[in-house]
Amino acid sequence: MERVLVMYPEGEEIERVMEGLRVAGLTVMRPADVAIGDGEGIALELEETVFLVDDSLKGSQLCSWIRGVCDAPIVVLCADYDEARWSRFLELGADLCMNRPVNVRELAARIRSLLRRRRMSLRGDDEGES
């Protein structure tokens, strides 16, 4: 199951993006939807999850935190193209930066591409351990 965990402030724009990703067949979640320990919610399987964050200071902190605990793909939605900002996010561990407003079909395709590469990488790691 291909999942997108949206670590992004509430708002009309992100709600439109989330709905478009659902229509594209992706499972879209907010942190409150994720099970922690024995809690209720969806168990987070990182090999099938992409994190979607914004380009705020909190987004950069989230990017660093996510990369510190796992290597799941991170997509940052940015207000505009700013080379220094994009470079900073990529150095913090983001896999992709895209401008807002985002084309949801393109975003869904890029998310699937990141997940496909992640699955292939994990399979390669598993084969190397045998």
C-alpha cells in the first residue's frame, strides 16, 4: 500500500493536494492517523511511506528528524523556487522539492517513483544479506 504521511499545516491548498492524491489511489494520512505502539490507527510501514512536508522552519526541522530516524522518502512543497532553500532541504535529507501550487498528477507520479526506487533498494539490501 502506497502511503503519504502529510506533515503539513492545515489549509485549503493542502486539502486539495491530499484529495488529489487520494483520487490517484494513494493512501493519505495525517500524524493523528498513525498507530504508535499499541495505539489505534494505521500501522506505519516506512518502506511504503513518503513524508510530505512544507518549506517552513518547522518543515526543515521535520526533515532533519525524519532523516535521523529512517530513510523513507521526503517531499518538500515550496512556496517558490529559491536555490538556497531547496539546497538546504536537500542537504537535510529531502529527496524532492516541488513548487506550490503543485500539479497533483505529477506529485502522485513522483511519489510512486520514489517508492518504486525505495522498494528496489530494499530488495537489493535483502539480497546482499543472504
